[in-house]
Amino acid sequence: MTDNWTFVCPTSQLLPGEQTVVWEGDTPILVINWDGEFYALEDLCSHEEFELSAGKFNPETGTIECVLHGAQFDLRDGNPTCPPAYEPVRKFPVRTDETGVWVQVVQ
Ligand code: FES
């Protein structure tokens, strides 16, 4: 087991379409189960640093929309797909094992 892995939750507590937020130090991490695949982004819109987790995840496009001004980010790479955000949000590796879901945060 390498360092910097943060336990998120058992896989049974993060079913397809569900999301949760965990903290690693000062970093909030949004973890989403998209049709059985897990993705993790920093829970911080790159436009004006609002919580992305307050927004809506669209399973058709794999994007999450910031509720403050409507920027959308692709879950797969953290890149914005529309204004007013132009910078990506941080993306983190995710893995699962028999205990549950883990994210790797390298500060
Ligand atoms: S803070 Fe997210 S779009 Fe403005």
C-alpha cells in the first residue's frame, strides 16, 4: 500500500449515481460513482472556488455543473466544458479494494 491514500467509504455506500465528499487535510474531494466507475475531483470550482458537490452530476455527459454560475467540468479529466470556468479542477486517482473506495491525494 502506498502512502497518501485516503479511505472514502465502503463501495456499498456509494452506488451508481451517488456522490460523497471526503477531506484530506485542507483538501475537499468529491467522489462520484458513474455507472460503476469511481472518479474524484477537488470539490472546488476553478471559477470562484465554490463547492462543486452542491451542483448536479449529469450521467449522460459525465459532467458536473457548478450551481453558482453554471460552469461544467468533465469528471474524467477535470477540464471545464463551458464558461465561465477556463481552468481545470484537480483530479485524483481512485481505487477500490475489499474494504471500499480510496482516493490518492498528493499535495
Ligand atoms: S464559482 Fe463555479 S461557475 Fe462560478
